Amino acid sequence: MEEHRVELTVNDEKISAVAKAEESLLKFLRRNGFSEVKCGCEKGECGTCTVILNKKAVKSCIVLALQANHKEVWTVKGMEKLELGRKLQESFVNYGAIQCGFCTPGMILTAKDYMDKNPIPDRKEIKKAISGNLCRCTGYKKIVDAIYDVAVENYKLEGEIYV
Amino acid sequence: MSEFKIVGKPIPRHDAWSKVTGDLKYADDFSLPGMLFAKVLRSQYPAAKIIFINTGKAEQLDGVRAVLTAKDVPHNETVTKFGQSTEVGKGFEGLYRVLAEKKVRFMGEAVALVAAETEEIAEKALDLIEVKYEPLPGIFDPLEAIKPGAYLVGENNTNIIGEFGCHQGDIEKGFAQADIIVENTYKVPFVDHAYLEPEAGISWIDDYGILTIRVSTQVIEHFRDVADVLGLPHNKVRYIGTMMGGGFGGKEDITVETYLALLTWKTKKPVRLVYTREESILCHSKRHPFVMKYKVGAEKDGKLVALDAELISDAGAYPYLSLWVTLYATVNAAGPYCIPNVKVRAHCVLTNNTFTSANRGFGAPQPNFAYESIMDELSHKLNIDPLEIRRRNCLTTGKALATTGQVFKTYVALPEVAEKAWKALGESTECKKDEDRKIGRGLAIGLMSYGRMTFLHDSSRCYVRLESDGSVLIRSGIPDLGGGQISLLCQIVAEELGVPMSQVKIYHSDTALTPLAGTTTATRQTYMSGNATLKAAREIRNRILNKAAEILNVNQDKLDIINEGVLVNYDPSQYVPLVEVIKACNADGIELFYEAQFNAPFTITPDLSNIKGITFPDFTFGAQAVEIAVDTETGQVEILKLTTCYDAGKAINPLSVEGQMEGGSIYGMGYALTEEVIMEKGITMTPSFAEYIIPTAVDVPDVKAILVESGGGLGPYGAKGIGEPSCSIIAPAILNAIYDAIGVRIKSLPATPEKIIRALKKDYFKK
């Protein structure tokens, strides 16, 4: 199989590695040590492999590694470096939004990407935003609670700015 | 001890941060240098003779290190166990066949194994293995399979692998007394666990020749079964259990481990095996479909007088835990009701469908759907409110289970939970008169055991050690499938030893290094390992208090350990830091470590044709209620409100208990409305999440979890188990609400839009 060099940043760090032409971004990332990107179905159905690729949440199992060339990827490991990411992580922990944790990385990245664009979503909007990420353990309630709490905090912050 | 400091508080779990940062290494996140990749060749036929297998071409492929078939397995046939160390007999331990030999029994059965240098080579090698099959007719309907002369799935002369019964009172007299009799047949489908982490593991041989397997499993005790397959002494196989990405019973049987063990033993190299999603759905166990014929008699005032139930469960192609599940269903068949005359018969039947085994609820959700549908029908026919009819019949403290006669000595939270769940629905949602959307409400109650069957003589062990700096170490073989089983032990120890959670470190799920705590199944860990841990922690606590009493010169019973210090509870100024007490203990040679064992009550194996007396340590009681809207044009059901109320005894971590109740409700909601592994003549038609539909965030209501804490459980601090009971009641609540909304009763799960539309039309035609 044909191989190409792929250069990209992952969590703000430069990565340069060889990818096979047909290799998914998911496999490429996992092969290069980013095991926090989870593999649940490899068909774009479960959302566990979600990463943020050039400011857009994507399911990395249905994106080719080569498509990420010269682009910027964020995984859940990078969230600690970003304010919204860190807030979401903390909120997930405090609200008990994590059970087995297998959907958590994808869930947080989807939420982060969505809230970058819509910082104060209501519960219904949150549910719609994460509907491509399956969770089998929680029944989604505490996940929505956790994200909503960050939205409320954003609302309060915004209030302070305008008052 | 006075007030709780850590137990009962909604605190973050010990593993939450490692999950949220992506640091936690699941089974598939671990690799070793020089590791090989395994793949499994699976049967494309549900029933066929194997004429020959030729592995020559595959073996010659560059990069292939091993190709194994049944003839290479030292003991290809053993018996299925699930961690029990007692011999139970009576057919419970069914055939476990590692690789198909002579005959395949289900589509997806493992026929050959490959280990190669890359995944791609392993896949290619699978294509090069030649298997000549001669297809056989097979049998796929358990009602057909049960008949004499039916196609035989296995090697025995019948497809029936188990029969169970319960008899109380005089069933004929009971029905003669009845003013009304309801008779129906209910059907429930195959269900997949749909955990998001597919089965995965890695194996290697360590420096001393020990076969080591790091695997996502609910049962690390399978190390014994793997050793038996390889013909090794049990102490030469070691399991290291990983934190699971969900289990729900699907990782209770052996999955990848035997294959890994065989390939590593053959190649002497590390081997990794991860199932694809499709492989996972095709090849791991399913929840049992049941056909349930029920006949229930009641008097005019709604008082139940007789119940006759005949249950047939589809075991699929191999027994696995089918007998256990069917026994659970038998015991659960009459639900949480007082009924003087009861007759239950259950048969467990082999077919050429994918094998069935443990799935969250383990035989409780199936009969619950049947008897709660009947209770609803009775309530409508007798014009008694659904809550009231349950009030008049439900078990209460001191009463006996209608099937086995087991007396409830602990608090029975009925009708309390039913009243709370029903009331919490609140005001009715308005709907316009002519709208296509019809609103309805439904209620269901139920019970399920926590802890294993008492004749399994269950036990759990835990080791606790207090370090010289006041930090604490726990060792427990407990596996964690995501429910917070492990964190719970940390909380108990932190509470008892007066230290913060951050001071407690647990080492878990290792058959070589941690005391065996038994399986994470049967909703048993809070009860069993919780008690073992409490016992160990209390022993050390006592030794600390004893020494502190000497130091402070007060009676031991006046002391408490709080915030890493021992103090006199009526005068907190009399205080000695914990580390000082530890120093004093160490100086005197007082051991600050302890390994405790907790034993559940033991009974003998009952007469299976008429099960009587104690079969389970205790039960958890719950109720669920829903308000739904049915679109009569599309058949679509929307859940508007969902309330769930359980007596958890004592919620050691309320966040985790609520998490179980919320998640359990939605797990059961899928069962009610969308989930079915469709098998057509043994061929799975739903091998992906595009076809096997589990609820997404937009499908679910915000579940309202109402916690009752009676303190009446057998677990630590009066806790009961909640994991499985939490999912076992919601399906009939939803289907009863559908009846309330549109007047049609769906008697087979799931209640898909197609079924609803069809049922509606049938009713229109009648008019």
C-alpha cells in the first residue's frame, strides 16, 4: 500500500509520521500513541473517536489520515490546555457524567466544538449537538447536566461583561 | 461511628479524572514490543458440518506466525463457569467449546485462529484458510426446537438443556376462585449489550513462564478456565483485568482470552486481539428471547389469586449461562406480588441462533414485561387505578415471594416506591383533542435479586493496608465495568479510616496479586466486596482506635477517626494525629494490614423442578413510571417524562446510584422501543449501530431518579445492589403507557412504530 508523510499538529504539538493511503485518521492517531482517541465501531456510528480537526468535530474513523495533512487536531488530552476544554472536563467529573468513560473523550470534544460556536446552548440544543455520540451507561442525563452547567457559567460570565 | 463524612456524599469517582483526560488505558490501548495481531475465522453458516479445514496456504503467507484449529487446542471442550469455585452440577455447567469441531452451531462461531505480524496480514490469512462446509437445516425457533424429532443443535438427543419449576398452593382451586382471568403470550427479542468498547485483550508470557492476559472482562476468575483449556496448572495463568468500556453481562463469559492464550502459548509472543463492532454483535452473547405464556386470575377487587406461567428461553447454540438466566426468570416469574396459588414452568432450549447468556437483568426483565403487562390489563378491566391494584397485591416486609416462598426479612419498599414514582410524573401534559399525538401514562413495579444464587456459596476478599505516612492501600480483585464498583471500595475505606479519598490507592483485578473478589455480575459487588472491604477496614480501624485509646487514656468507644486524626468525640481538643498512632502501632508490632473474606449466606442446590426457600440473599425493589406521546400517524413514541424510584438501601455514592438509575432506565427504554438483534434463520441482520438502534441523546427524556434509602440492605451501611434492577422494569411501564394513550396492547418487544401502526389499523378495522 502506498505511504505518505503526514505533518500535522496534535494538541498544539508537531507530529510528522508516515500514513498509509487508506489509513483512517483514527488508526493513524492511535498508532502514533494517541490512545485517548477511542475506537468503538469504525463506521462513523458511535462517535467515540471524535476529534477536533481544524475547528470542526469529526469522527476520525471516517476521515483519512492524509486529509489531516498540515492541519490542526485536538484530542481530549489537549483539552487541559484550553479554558473551555478544562471547564468541560471538570464539569463532567463533578456531575458524575462519566461511568465507563469510553464515550467521554468524544463527548467532550463534540461539546467543546459546539460550545465554541454556541457558548450558551439550552438543554435541547445540547442533546442535539451530542446526538451523534452514543453513550450506553449514563442515559445522557448527567452528561447534559455537565455541559449545561458550563453553559450557565458562560452566561454568568457574559452577564458580568455586559453589566 | 457518628455522621458519615465520605460515604453517602456525591463525590467524584476515583477514576473520573483519568477518564476525562484520556489517561486511562483500556484493554485495546496497551501494546508490547514484538506483539502479534490475532484474527478469528468465523463460520458463515448457522448450522453446517465441517468436512475439512485446510490451513496450508494461510500458514505459508509471509508474516503469519500461527494458524490454529480445534485439533491444536489441548482441551477444546470444557465446561462453562462463571467464577464459582463450588461444584453445582445439575447441568448448570454446560459445554464450552473453544473452536468448532465437526459441526458449526451458529453463524459467527470461531473455526480457526490466526496470529500475524500485522493486522492486514492476519486478515489476509483468514481468506486463505479453506473450510469445506456441508450446510445443515438447523433450527431457529425454540418452540420448534422443543418438539420431539426436531433437528438437534448439539450432540445430545434433545435440545432442551434445562427445566425449572415453582409450585405454591393449588392452582386449579385458585383459578376457580377468580372473577376474572387474563391470558396472554408475550415475546421478547434478542438484545445486544452494545457496550461502546468492543471485546479486547493482549497476552504474553512473563519472565517466569506465566501466561498473562490483560483483558476487558467482568470475570477475572476465568483464568482457571483458560488454564483448563491449555492443560496448565491454575497458578500458571494470570489475568489482569482492565477498566471496562461497559460490560452489561456481555463480558461475563470468556471472549478473547482463550484465543489469546492459545496463540501466545503457540508463538511464545505477545498477541493482541480486538473485535470489530460487527464481530462483537455477531459473536458475543445476547439477552435471551423468551416466549412467555401467562394466565393470571384475580377477584373483583383486584386481589390476585392464581398465576400460571410457562416460559421458554432461547439459549442459542451453546448453553453458557442460559440455565442460570432461566432459573432467575423462574424465580422472578410472579413478580413482587402476593399470590397464593402459583405454577411456573420454564424450559431452556438450544437453537442455531447466536448463543445467549448474561445481559443486565439476567432473567428479570423478561417476566417483568409479562406480569406487569397483565397487571395493567387487570387494572383496566377491573377499572382499578394502576397504582391501587399494585397496592392491593404487592409484597411487603415479612411476606413471601410467591414463587419460592422466600420470606422477606429486610424492608420491602413497596408500595412506597410505586407511589413515589407515580406521583413524580406531576401534572399531565396537555394535548389538543383532535391531535394525532396521544398522551398516555404507564406504571410498572418489580424486584430483582442482588448477590448470586445462595447455592453458589459466594465470597469476596479484600486487603487493606495503612501505610506509615497515613496513606492507604487496597488490593481487591474487583473488576469495574464502569459502574464505579472500585471507587466505592475506596470510599468505604476512606470513611472508616478517616482519610480523604486522595489518600486511598486501590490495586485491582489481578488474579496473581489481588485477593479474589469474585465477578462483577449479579449486582453483587456493592454487597459482597463492599462488605469484605468494610470488614478489613474496620479491623484496622479497631487496631488504631485501640492504640489511640492507650495514648489518649480514654475508652476506645469514645474515639473517632476524622481528618487523619483520632479524637475524643465529646472533646475534640483531645486529639492525636493518625500518623502518630501508626508510629506507635508500628513500634509495638501491631499489624496495620488485613485481608478479610465476606461470605454470602450458603444454601444447598434446590430441587429445580420445584424451587423452594432461599435462593438469593436479598432483593431490590423499584418502580418506574412514564408519560409518553404516541403519534398515531407514524407510530412514533416519544417519552415525555420518566421517573424511576428504587430503594438502594444506602447510596454509598448517590452520583453513582443515580447514574445507574438513569442509565438503567434508558437501557430498558431501548428494550421497549427500538432494540432487537434480528436473526433470520440464524443470520444476524443487524450487525452495526445503524441497524441495531440504541437510544441517543435526542431520544431520551431527563430521567427523574428518586432515591429511597431504607438502610435495609445486606450490603455495607445497609446498601442494596442497584445496577441490574435499575433497567428491569421500564419496558412494561412504556408499553402500558402506549395502551393508555391509544388503546392497543403490544405484546412483543420492541414496540416499533411499525408494530404500533399495524396494531392501530387492526383496531380501526374492528370498528
